[in-house]
Amino acid sequence: MSNVKKIVQCVPNFSEGRDLEKIERIINPFRGKEGVKLLDYSNDFDHNRAVVTVVGEPEAVKAAVIEAMGIAIKEIDMTKHEGQHPRMGAIDVVPFIPIKNMTMEEAVELAKEVGKEAWEKHKLPIFLYEKAASSPARENLATVRKGQFEGMAEKVKDPDWAPDFGESNIHPTAGITAVGARMPLVAFNVNIDTPNIEIANKIAKNVRHLTGGLRYCKGIGIDLKERGIVQVSMNMTDYTKTALYRAFELIKIEARRYGVNVVGSEIIGLLPMEALIDTAVYYLGVEDFSMDQVLEYRMME
């Protein structure tokens, strides 16, 4: 088994979604590198955020991520950053997901190595989160990020919130970064035909698990000012237990209370094929369906 390659996925989120030249410079380390494949990247003006998806061999991915983090620190000034998406750093979050011949424990070790090197090389303080968290209080990214960039300098002075790597302070312009290991999640956003952000916030509150909604769903309201509508922006943390169609249908139900309608949805980044298949099976009412009936799935076996 020693010759079998391990494959890890990494989905770094950078706090820049408007300057395309900056984004290109940040993601450039993921191009043309042996052992690393850039699968996808997308940016959003309102969120002011770029999401990158790469896969590859752990050491090669680690080196590329560290290089990209260094560029992002130079390119992004968080003291001037504005956007609808919560954020606490120029490199907001760096999750590692084991894909092939790799355990979650190995992904956790990789996250710790990246956190340590990011501090030593770039003087960027690091929180560990999800499966790599140093305490149960740090598992939930929303809890870690609470206070955002503007409140983080004060937050890290609390001994309970000292960085896992680095001193009890933040980088003056790049803030702080969360690095962790997790299972695949789906970034799923649903758009609603109203400019009223309060409606999106109320719907998100009823959909997300934290405030009584669906178990494996995190959600917030987002104001899409450029389009004159709002959005319920979600992370579906276990699509095998809370399917996308359940969140979609619940949002439609909640929207009716306010006399508004769902007008579309979007997937940010990549997602497992099974997540879409489950939703298609539900809406088509297909009986006794198996993934073995999917042509591409059989071809990949």
C-alpha cells in the first residue's frame, strides 16, 4: 500500500471576490504544479469572496496552499474589506477533506502542519476547527468566526480564544485563519424575490440547525444588492443525512409566510454527485433508484 497515492481535497476561501487580477494572483500557485489539480474556483461580488477547490497529494497540496496564503496576505487588506459573507481573515478558512486512501486522522494532521507552517512562515495566527479542533468549543466554524475581523483582535486576548498557532493577536491586515479537516459539504444558496434582508434572516433562522431547523444545515441571510434580492446562504454539512431538497422545500414553505417566492438557487464550488442524484430522485419520484444506474458512476468504478 505504500505506493498507493493519497488524495486530499482542499477548499480555501479567500476574502476577495471583486478584483479579478488579485484573485488570479492568489490562485496561481495551484496551477501547473505536480501533484496538484485546480478543479474549480468562483468569486462573488456581494459576498466579496473567492472559493477555490483543489485536489492532490497531501504534501503537494500543502505547499501550494502555503504559497497561496502568502500571496493573499500581500494582496488583501482586511481593514478595507466589505462583504456580505462573514469573515475574519484574508484567508478565511482552509478545510482539508480526505478523498482517497487517506483517513480523517491524516487530514487532521495535515491541517495542523499547515497551521503551524502558516504561522512560522507568514506570521498568520491560526485557529483549528471541525475535526482538527483543539477543544469542542472550536469545532463549529460559526462560533470560531463570531466577532469577525473587526472584533477578532479583542477576542483572541481571551485565553479561551488564544490562537492554536501564533500569539494572542491577529495579523494587522490579514486577520486570522481557520484551518481544519472535515467531510465534504455542499455550499447551497437559495435566492428570494425581495430586497428585504430581514425576511432572509428570519427564514435562515428557521432553516439552520443552530436555531431549531435542519440538523446538518448552517444558514445566514445575504443581501444581494446588485440584483435587488436576498439569499439564504447555507452550508449543508452532511448531505447524506439532510438532503438539499429538504432545505429547498423548507425555504419555500417559510417564504410563503412573508408573501415572497424562491426564484432560484446556486451551488458554490463542487459537490458530490450523490447530492444532486438524491434531489433528482425526490423531484422525479423515481422508485427503487440506485447509484449503480448512473452511467458516469459506473464508468468511474
